[in-house]
Amino acid sequence: MESHPVEPAPRKAALVTGAGRLASIGAGIARQLAADGWDLVLSYWHDYDSRMPWGSQPDDVVRLTAELEAIGARVHTVPADLQDPAAPDRLMAEANQLAGPLAAMVLSHAESVDSGILDTTVEAFERHFAVNTRASWQLIAAFARQVGDDGGAIVALTSDHTAFNLPYGASKGALDRIVIAAARELGPLGISANVLNPGPVDTGWMTPEVREELSRRQPGGRLGTPADVAGTVAFLVSPAGRWVSGQLIKSDGGFSA
């Protein structure tokens, strides 16, 4: 009997935001998706990193791209200042041009600068909502407009951190509601949408004292890692996970129990 070579299944493409540092949750998610056979568009914004304790690490994007390409993924990187109202539509248009229609989108970007009720400025409050809430809504809408007949999956990362991190927590709380609404409104398009709370993950922001305290509060005695988060995300965007939709999922090693 004559045998015929089996054509490999076409690779799907995903957009992962906030993937500008090797230690980031976004980078961990990108690694897992690449290993699972996804092509990737990664967005980042170095100006935000430069304002944070870990500082800007521009070589990380190049190193991450090389790492993912070695796995077999086609990778495109796009800088995007999501505080700009025009940036989300530009990002989606460029992602489509580079990778074609996207089948998944993971929102792991964030503006997160600690401040509380008494010391949060209007500027900081508006910047957090612009990046964490408005841009995420715009990206969700843009993703839905370009999705194909097979639909797609959206996963957004959230947090319970609110006290002394008011604008971050409040803007993430609003994001939660937007994503849950998306599950209902975009379900007829074959789109699943979930919010994932990974609990404390040290991506460079923890002091030794914070790391020790949070580790002590974890039932398993260790903090979560980007790879832990990535495993849950990979399931949610997979065919097996697409029935899960409209959920706020705590995948935090029992931290919130």
C-alpha cells in the first residue's frame, strides 16, 4: 500500500502582551505556548520597565525571541504603549499583518505602581485605568473583530491586590468585569474569555522580606512561577479548555484559600 506523508497541522497564532522581560509572566506563557505549537506575537513597552525596580532590559526581547524560535515558533515582537488610545488597534492590525488571524490572546501587561487612597495622584489613577482597563477592552474588541470561524480564546491576568495598590487593584477589578462580559457577548463568535488570578509570582518586584512572608503564607511553602501560570493559560486556550468561559479562576497554589 502506498503511503503518503501526513501534512502537519497548521500552527495557530497568539498575541501575548507584557512579554518584554525574560522573568515576566508573559515570557513564561510564551515559552509554554511555543512548546505547544503556537506562533506568537509578543508586545512590550520598555519605558514602563524603566520606571520599575527591575529597570529596562531591552536585550531580553531579543533573547526571548531566539529562545522561542529555537523551539520552533515563528515569533514577532511589537512595542506598544498601551496608554495611547490608538495603540491597541495598531497592535492588533500589526499582529494580523505579521501572523494572520489570531486564535488566542493573553493579556499579561500591566501598569502597577504602588500607592494608596491618600497618595494616589489623578495622573497615576488615569494611567492605570488606561493601560489595565481601557486598552484591555480595546484589545478584546479588536480580537473579536478579526477572529475566524473557529473562534478563539482570551485569557486576562488579574489580581486581588488592592490595599496600598489602589489604582492597580481597582483597574484590575474593572478588567475582571469586562472579560466576564466578553464571555457572554462574544460567545456566539466562538470566543471563550476568562480571568486568571495567579497569586503572588516573583518576577523581580519582591524584596527578600516580601518573598519570605509570601512564601510562608503559601500552603505548599513556595511562590508561584511564570511556568505555573503558563500551564493554566495553555489549558484555557487549548481545545480541551475552551468550554471553560466566563470564569475568574484562582490558580495560586492555595494562597487565597
